[in-house]
Amino acid sequence: MNVDLIVEALREVFPAETIEVRPVPLDEVFVALPPSCIHPAVRLLVERFNLRHLSAITGQDLGDGIELLYHFWDGRGLTLRTTLPLEATSIVTLTDLIPGAAFFEREVSEMLRVSFNGHPDLRVLLMPDDWDGQPVMRQGGGE
Amino acid sequence: MPKMTIPIGPQHPVLKEPLGFLLTVEGERILDSVLRIGYVHRGIERLCQERSYVQNLYLMERVCGICSHVHTTTYCQGVEALLGLEVPPRGLNLRILLCELERIHSHLLWLGVLAENIGLTAVFMYAWRDREIALDIMEELSGGRVAHSANVIGGVRIDMDAEQVHSVLVRLDQLEQLMDAFLGVIRHERSFRARTRNVGHLSAEQVLRYCVVGPVARASGVDVDLRRDAPYAVYDRLHLEVITHDNGDVWARTLVRALETVESLHLCRQLLTGLPDGPTAVRAPRRVPPGEVVSRAEAPRGELFYYIRSDGSEKPARIKIRTPTLTTLITLRDQLRGIHTADVPTVLAGVDLCIACADR
Amino acid sequence: MLERIVRWARRKSPWILHFNTGGCNGCDIEILDLLTPRYDVERLGILKEASPRHADVLLCTGAVTRQSRDRLRRIYEQMPVPRWVVAMGSCSCSGGVFQGGSNVLGGVDQVVPVDMYLPGCPCRPEAMIDGLARLLEAIE
């Protein structure tokens, strides 16, 4: 996978002030984008570059926002990162482009209270039947 | 014919780990299934934010008992990258030696479990008897059969002398000869083929859609293996053959895993005969500078993914673990649709579930 | 007289049921190892049973998670009396390395009464055989 070609394509499509590219060990490139650009960016990755392998979706609570990291891989790693504001933790689902994202999004949804609009089945994945609904991975969450 | 709902698990003879299934059945055919996991969810990602990097080593080891070494390998690889440490070559060789021995033990374990689910209890007994060779070697090296604690941040804490190397090489030869019997059963035994061929079929397109990794993907013709495509540790210096097959059914997965076991034996031999001299570890500071890292390794079940973020303290700010079993769990709904109820144990065993890994 | 025969039969063939309530699988594979040729507990009369209603001894592994708690209770209640519970491995004794986890309640004794605690992470097959032999002596 030629990461540089992909980054160049992303820079062409998205305005320069919205995109930020950074190398990260081990052999990864992290591209930061606003939440509304994630679905179009993934569509570009899938349709133009046939980059379909999503390793994982990481969610983390940064205190002032919830950060989502979409980790792609095709020989080298490319991660798209976006930050959701605390008062609006929702984003469009990727399952229409990559069905394999279904379980990853379910887990982020229950651990961090993020809703993925358009997800076919956002039932709990790991939380027990008597879960009180508190997102465990939010800062201050968990017993 | 009326539809029935049959629950399977969390306690069930075909399941080695708690897992819940609700199967909608019409006669003998499965129409649909609903999966329930989370019985083994221990909240590890949350726990590791409250412990130091060294304490987390022992926690990462116990995410899964079968692939514990590769979890610590991926974790240490990530933390060492954040610290800017370079593990000495001897340490890397020994680390990967244990990774490959673990792959051998995991695949033989799985072969036994599949055979028991099908009813071939003899193969279960033989596979687990031969697996003891690999466990003995790991125990001699590290002191533990299942949880080795061989990795430290900065290298490994184990070492070998020339006599041990020779003794291990002899036993690896023995194990390779014993593998011939299993390959014979898989290739030629008619009842085994009848139970596993055309069961649990996944096409290459399904594998790519669901982002499946590991032997399940390779058995459906998708040629991907992190050891060759993104070599980490010493894999760039080893000769490795990636085993793929086109059938995409449980039989193909069995063949792929058995051949991978033989390939791992070859890798172990290369690692031992080319064992460089020198130290096995470097000292690692307790405090990790701020940064983030993505670390991947090829676990016995596929791509193991770690994302580690450090905020400059002694405790990690975030560790995200994505285990390979989570990717194969999505495919179970497709695999179970339309099969006979008698084939359910075969399909469940065929994907090599490790629910402890998936739930964390 | 009948009492003595029944007690003798119970001691000579304890049938086990294995249930993983939330462990890493390390102890579970060591339990399965007991059945394989190197350790071969069938010579002690131990058979691994499929249903709780056929079992005498419940081997629990793993810390009890919130999701597993009710299932463990139900399995214990389905076992016919007399029944014994063995907590195998440090996690089922006390929660082990997962103590404090958000979903983890602790050891198995939080849910069912335990007759024998076998520590170890994982518990070695030799320790398991020793523990089971001592349990059988205690039954006598």
C-alpha cells in the first residue's frame, strides 16, 4: 500500500486546515480529520484504493472530547483519527462500507457512550445483562 | 415445520469457554443465530490504566492462556518503541522462538478440540500427547507450561545454553515426525473429511468484508500473514512459507493450521541454529515518555493489534487490544445459517474461538 | 451396608463438570490436559461430564464475572446432592490478577460454597490431581 499516495488523495479532497498528518511508530501514519469527513474518507479508501482491512476502532476519553481512531492496514498502517465533542458523541457508521466494523462500533458505543448512526444492531457486546448503562471507559467511569 | 429456539451455552460440552448462542432451528436446519459474549469480560483495558507498565505485563499475559506470550510480545514491542529501546538480537530470537512454540502448542490444542467435537477422541488424545513436547520445551525455558512470563520490557528474561539448544532440536525433529500422522488423518481419513468438508464455508469476499484475519482468512484464499507482510522482531531474517488454501471450509482450515505447525517447527529450527550471542535484554526505565504506538503481531489466530498511549507517567493512559477471535465471531452468523444442527460443533471448533481473547 | 457401597462408589468415581466463569483459559486447558495420556485422571475414575445433573464435583476456573454469576448459581443448583466445588486457580480462589476489574466480582466463593481451593496461575495438572485426591480422601 502506498501510504503517501493515499495521503495525497486525502489532501486533495479535504481542505488543508481540516487535515493533519503525522507518522507514528511502528510504521504508521495518523491522519486527523473532522468527524463529518470520516465516512467520505473511508469511502475514498475503499473505492479508490481497495483498502478494506480495518484492524480496530479505538475510542478514548481525552477529557475535552472523545477521540475515535480507525486503524487500517494493508502492509503499512494508516489510522484516521477524529475527536467528537462531549455534547455530541455521535458519528455515522462505517458498516455500509466495511461490515467488519460492526462489532468494533458496538464495543466503542457501550464503553464510551458513542452512537453510530445507521448501525444495524447496537446491542451490548461485552457488558453484562444487569449493566447500569454507565460507560466504563469514560474518565471517572468504572468501579 | 415449526421453528424452535435452542440455547447453547454458556455451559456446554462442545464449548471450552462460556459463550451464548440462541439458535433458531427448523427441523434439523439452523435458520439463524444470535451470539452473546461478555461472560469472560474482565475489563482489562480499564484495569491496565490503574497499573504500571511492569504490572501490566502480568495482566497482558493473562488476557488469554493459550496465546499469552504473543500478547506480551506485542505489548513489549509497543512499549519498547515508545521508550526507544532496541532489544538485543539474542533476546529477539528467544522471544520469537517462544512465539513459534506457542503457535505449535495452540494449533495442536485446537486440532485436539476439533477432533473431540467431531467424535474422533483418539486424535484428541494423540494431539494433546504430542503437544506436551512443546509444553515441556517451554517449561524448561521459562518455568511455566502455559503462562511463561518470559518477556520483560527490553527483551526476555530467559536464556539457553548449547546443550539445551541441542536437546530442543532433537525434540523438534521428533514432533515433526509425529505431525505426519495428523497430516495423514486430515488428508486421507474419510470420516474426518466427510465431517469437515463443505462445512462452515467462507468465501474470500466474506473474509475481506468482515476483516477476518489468521488461518481462517488464509484457508479462504486470502494471502495475508503479518510475519511476511510487515515483519517484526527477527522475521525479516527468517525464511517463511505462508500456507493458504482455496476451499474456505473447516477442512481447509485444519489443513492450513497443521501445515503451519510444521512451518513453525522449521522456523524454530532456524531460530535455534542461528542463535546469536550477547545479552537477552536491556534495562528499561519505569517512566515512559508521552506518545502513542500501534503494535501488531501474528498470533496463532491471526493479527493481534495493540494501541498504546502514554501520558508520560508510570501508568499507561490507554491500551486498546483487538484480538483476532473478535473478527471471526462476526462470521459465525453466516457460517451457521443453513447447516445441520449436527454440524454446529464442527463450525464452532473450526474457527478456533478464544473467547477469553475476544471478551478481554 | 448399602451406605458403605454408595460411599465407596462415590469416592472411586467422582464425575466432574468443568465451568469457566471468567478465566483466561489457562486453567481450563490444564484441566483438559488431565484427561490426556500424560496425566490420565480416568485411572482415578474421573470422567468429564456434559450435564450438571450427572456430575459430583464442579471444577470452577476463572474469576466470577457479573454475567457468569447467575449461570454459576444455576449450574450448582442443578447438580444433585452430594456435590462438591473445587476452585481451581488463583482467579477462582480470590479473583487473581483481575481483582478490581469493572465486571469481576471476585472468587467463586462469592457465589457458591467451595470445598477445595487450588491456587496457581495457572494451576498445574499435578496440583490438580493432588487436590482432587485430597478431596476424595475428605469425602470418605
